[in-house]
Amino acid sequence: MNWIRLHRRAALLIALTLVLPVFFYVKTVFGLLGLGFDYAADRGRIEPRVARLQGLLENEAELTTQSQLAAARLREVAFPASEDPSALAARLQADVRQLLAEAGMSVSNSQVMPVRPGEQFDRVAVKLTVTGTLPGLDAALIGIAAYRPQLLVESLDTFPARANARANGADAQSLTAVIQLMVLRALP
């Protein structure tokens, strides 16, 4: 103890020489422990992701089949994104006019409605005013239901034919209908 009092500076240097390696050792140990805890936490977050990926790999064939079925179903209900909306509307208008004519209905007015964008689909619509008989309208609706990709009836308003048209020898079941039809166009 006497020596420490006599040689304070040397004792201080010796103490620092012994304490600094211990300090760095303790700091390194705690740093490595912290890294270990971080890796364990990362592993806890990554394990569910790896399990999902393994599940996807195990069920790849079934998922591919289901994806193909979904794509086929989408082709039944919506036009592809490659279709130009204005060309699609013109084609829809021509197809519907032909469909209604084949059903015995006469189209007095048709109008392409503005394309309405949505989250997953654009809605392309056509509004038509038709005249004909009740059985003709029934046949037209059957034709509309058979159209692919799916043709949706947004609105259908029917009115009996005017009295003077019936008086001129027209069928008693004559009617005028205003139909708004819509198709979906998938977005890219």
C-alpha cells in the first residue's frame, strides 16, 4: 500500500492498463449478446415467412391450376386490359344492336356512355331504346345473358306502346324499353 502512495502516477497507469482490457471485454460480450438477441428476434419474424414460402412451394401445382381457373373465369366476366375502351364500346354497341335485331326488337336509339373507371375494372356502358313485343324482349334478354364476356343489365325500363300505335294495328303486347347494358374491362 505504501508503494501506491509513493508511486501514484505509476499505480494509476497500471490500473488503467488492467481496467481498459476488462472494459473492452465486457463491452464486446454485451455487444455480442445484443446481436444474438437481434438475430433471435429476426428469426422469429422470418420463420413465418419461410413457412409460407415452403407452403407455396409445396402447393405450387394446385396454385397454378387455381390461377388458371381464375384467369379463365375472368375472361368470362371481363374483357382484357388490352382492349381499347372506345373500340370496345363501339363493338359492344354493334353486337348488342345485332343481338336485339335477331330477337325481333328494333333499336330506335343507342348511345355509348362514358367509360367509368373503377379500382379493378373499367365499366363500359351502352344505352339503347328499343321497341318490339314482350316475347321479343324476353328473347333479347336471353341473348344478353348468353353474351360473353358477361353483359350486365344496369337498368331496364319498359313502357307499353303508345295508344295510337296499338290502334294502327300493332300487337297489344308491344312495348318500348330503355336498356342500359355494361361490360367490365380488366385494368392492367
